[in-house]
Amino acid sequence: MTDTIRGTRAVGDDADERDDEDLGDKAAESPVVQGLGRAGLAARGTLYAIVGVLALQVAAGRTTQRPDQQGALTAIAHQPLGKVLLVAAAVGFAGYAVWRLSAAFLDTEGDGTGPKGWAQRAADLGRGLLYAGFCLTALRLVAGSSGDDRTKEADLTAAVLRAPLGRLAVAAIGLAVIGAGVYNGYRASSGNYRKKFDTGDMSRRARRWLPRVATVGLAARAVVFGLVGTFLVRAAVRYDPNEAVGIDGALQRLAHAPYGPALLAVVAAGLFTFGLFSFLEARYRRLMDRDV
């Protein structure tokens, strides 16, 4: 009798797993979700390209605009038809969020349920939530609200630090960000990003430029993530929320280091190049491919 019950449960579990796979397959093949993903990658490319330009201007001492996503969106808002552009950016960010959250919850990219698969899906969840936040930021700017995200960053870090095990939580987040930086560095050096590209559909020029753009862009992103994560860990160790900074804070501190403006210019050029890499992804990346 017990064996019969166990067998029934096993059959039920297998059926549930097949249902999940079928749902994931349907989402992976959905032209709407794939279109949202490509729009999201294009929006990410625009964001990083503008951040790179702002960081170059900071290195040259020509602007006080924040070299981060908030600063990039504010720069967009100041352009002709700025609100229209912000709405378009918000749609793109929402598309990116839907794409990544689909990968996290529906396993549309076939990561599976092993330790590596769950880690990848957790990362997709984080990316989806992050870009949902960018969408809300863009919409706030459309509504005329700016806000001081630097203060919010410090206040949020302070609140987490005061919570039980808060220092460990901030340190863990910092280490996770550093890990993301290391992973970007690995992608830059190993070239494993190529397996996500439909190289057969790429022009000869695009194939020639892909490794150059990817290596430079991913390496710059690795540096920035490493800096942000390091400052978060320092905030936990020193119990000082002011040590926690975002991309803009990390780049500003880099600018004040020895040879800082030159280093900042190099990283800024790399972030702009990552924007170009995102545009290549928007055009040629295999989206929702469960066989890759």
C-alpha cells in the first residue's frame, strides 16, 4: 500500500514537472515575451551608453550629473520630447523585467532545478526586480518627481544594518554583487557569451566586432560591480551606511583615486561599450532558448 502511494506521488510529481516544462516552453516561444526581451535589452543598452557618456564627462570635469541609471534617466528627461523618451524607456525596462522574471519563475531558458540552475534563476529574479525598479524610476520622472536616491541608499542600508543579522545581510549582498562582477569578468575572458548568440544570422562585421565589444564591456561592468560590492562589504564591516554606494558613488570615488580621472575615463568607455554589447544582444541574442 505504501509503495502504491509513493508511486502515485512520483507520477504526480512527474506530471507537475512536465506541466511546468510545457508552461516554460509556451512562454519561451511567445513572440510577445521575446519582443519584450529584445526591447528590454535595447533599453539596457541605451541606459549604459548614457551612463558611459556621463562618466566620461565627470572624468573631464564637465558635468555634475550622476553617472548612474538615475542620472541617465534624468539626462533623458532633459532632452526634447523627454517624457516621451522616458515612457519608451519605461516600457523597455518593463519588458526586460518580464523577460528575466519569466526565466526565474518559468525556467524559460532551461536552467533546471539543480544548484547551478537555481543560482541562475535567483540572479534572473534579482535582475527582473532591478529593472522593474528602473521602470518605476522612469515613470516617477515622467510624473515630475526626482527624489534623492543617494539619501535613500544610505537610509535603506542603515535600516538593514540595524535589523537583526543586518550586518551579515549587507555583507552577503555585497559579496553577491562582487560575485556578479567576477562572473562578468569570467564571461569577458572565457567568451561563453557566444553560445547565446545566433552567429549564423550575424553579418561579418557584427561577428568581427562581437568579441571586442563583449570583452571590453563585460570587463568594465566587472570593475564597477566589484567596486559597488566592496563598498557594501565595508559598510557592513565598519557599521557605516555611508560606505554603501551605487554605481555613481563607486565611479565618483574612482575619480578621486590616484590617476582617478584616467581610470574613470577607461571604465566609462567600457560602460559605453557594454551598451553597444546590449544592442548586439537585442538584435542577435537567442531569447528564451531552452536548448542553449
